[in-house]
Amino acid sequence: MPTSWGMGLRLGASDPQGLDWSAYAGLIKHPYTIEMIVTPDSVGTYAKLFETDDTMDQGWYYRNGFQAYPNAPVTNSAIISGTRHYFTLVSKDVSTIDVYFQGAKIGSTAASFIAPPSAAVFFRDDSFTSRNERLSGIVEAVRISNVSRTPAEIGAVQAHLDAVFPNDPATLALLELNGNVLDSSGNGRSPILLGGTFEPTSWGMGLRLPNTDPQGLDWSAYAGFLHPPYTIEMVITPDSVGCYAKIFGINDASDQGWYYCNGLQPYPRGTAVMSTGITAGTRHYLALVAKDVSTVEVYFQGVKIATTTTPFTTPPVGAILFRDDSTTIRNERLRGIVEALRISSVSRTPTEIAAIQAHLATRR
Ligand SMILES: [Ca+2]
Ligand SMILES: [Ca+2]
Ligand SMILES: [Ca+2]
């Protein structure tokens, strides 16, 4: 069925289910790594992930965590149903594995088998328990490797899974904000972090604005790129959308810029952009698509809601995000969390913007 990464294998309705890779089980010898991306419907009772003998109860299960039965479970409070799990099982020797969850190591355990195993069956319960310990959920992808994947490699896969925006040659800067403000486009255009902290979100991490000054990001070193065509895309969950909360400014001492003000306010030159969906406490995907030096199209949740006037002369002299200016005593302060930001050298198309919204919609 369709998933945020193409399609996945839906399991749980009946037996037989799962995948039999036994023809190649002999390849699973130390060092090996097995990675799987699973969104389970339940993690509470036994749900089998991997076995090396279809008649035996031994193997890997969900059981309020990850369990290489009959060994003690490796628990983690984030292993819950209905969310996507990236598990990485890395061999330490022929009978022991390190367990990684969402890109980070959460424990080590005996592996339930001595590598290489005689069989390799994924996502099917054994006949010993009458095939009742059945995984229900969606499997997104599986990778089996003949090396011990490194923490850096595993972290990179997780970062890929958590990416809101794809990277491409038109990307000027790409900030996923998953614990840092590094530009992951490869262009090296990271902003200065003026203030904020990082906290877990459904797409990795986001920048929590502290509601004290200084806060936000300073991208002024690259403001000269903001000459049409360009697009600024932001994913923000604001605590308030009341007047005024600054999103983007051109100068630390200038009141001009983009604000929340019930809707969006391109102050002082444009007209307010209103949408009933622009409310506090919900995640907003905003795309500001510059068409020419004075015209900007505003997209909200993947849909164009207005065409208005750019509130400043382009290119701006600076580019300060999520911090109010000194003119209004820094009181027009945005509160909330910023999930990701992309700045592009093109006018992103309605199709591109709708695709980002569809991708975002796969996680609340
Ligand atoms: Ca079983
Ligand atoms: Ca202001
Ligand atoms: Ca993020």
C-alpha cells in the first residue's frame, strides 16, 4: 500500500504472511547488519519480526520493545504502535547484536541464533505458537548487509527518513533542524543560531523558539540570493498566531517583514493573507513563492491561498528568521517550534509544493 516512501508491505490479515529469504540465510554471518523499517499496529504482545526456524519460538519480536526471544527485551519508551520504526540489528559476534532504534543504539542482546542461521524468515510467526504471534502493520523497507553498519551510517539513514524536504540543485539552503542548524544542501549556507533549543518532533527534531531574546536564525550572509525567482518554505507549529509574531525580517532594526497576525501579514506593503486554517497549535507548511520583485504567492498546507505584495525590496539587505526587530522592542516575537526550512533559487511549482504537503501529511 502507498506510504511516504513509495509503497510498503501490509501485514496482519492472515497467514501465510511475510518474506522467506532462507535461500540466502548462509550470507548472514558475522559481521552482518539487518535493517528494517516497520510501522506496527501493535507492539504490546508478541509480534514476530524475524526467525531462523519456522517451527521454533525463538526469534525477534515486538514485545513492549524489541525482544530477541527468549532473551530479555530491549525496551525504549518510544517503541509504540502507529509510528514508523527504524530498527538496525548489528552483529557484535556470532551470537550477539547491538540494537539501534531510530538511528540510536538502545542496547545489546543475545541474538537468538548463531550466525549463520539455517533459515531467514521475516514477519511471520512460527508454527510452535500456532502462528498467532503475528505482526500487524506495514513494512517500508529491509536491508541486509555483510558489514557491521557504523553509527554514522545508521544516523544518516535516520536523517534521510526524517527529511521534510528533498535536496536538489535549485536548493540554496536546506535546514531540517534535527538537532542543529547545518545546511544539508551541500552548499554550506548555514545560518547563525541566534537562540533556541532542539526537541523531538514527528520529523526528527525542531527548533523550539525560547520566547526570550535573542531567538531565531540569521541567514543575512546569503540574503543577496533572495532575488526573484526564489521560494522560502517553512514548517512551523506556532503557539500563537495573534498579532504580531515575526517570521521573517530583512534587518534587525526594521519592522518590515512577514508576520503571523491571525493570518499572514506582509508588513507594511502587502495585504493580509487570511485562511481559517492558520491557527495556533497546528503544524503549518508555508511557502512564499516570489514571482517578481514585488509579487509573492502564498501557499498554505500545499495550496495557494493568495497573491500579495512582497513586504520589502528584493534582494533584502538581510535575512533574519523568527526574531522580532528592535523597532518594536522585540515584542512581536514568534513562539512555537520550527520543523524545517528550505530556501530555493526557483519559484517552486504547485506540483512540488503539493508533494511536500503530501509527504508531511504522512506524519502528524
Ligand atoms: Ca512465536
Ligand atoms: Ca516588528
Ligand atoms: Ca526537523
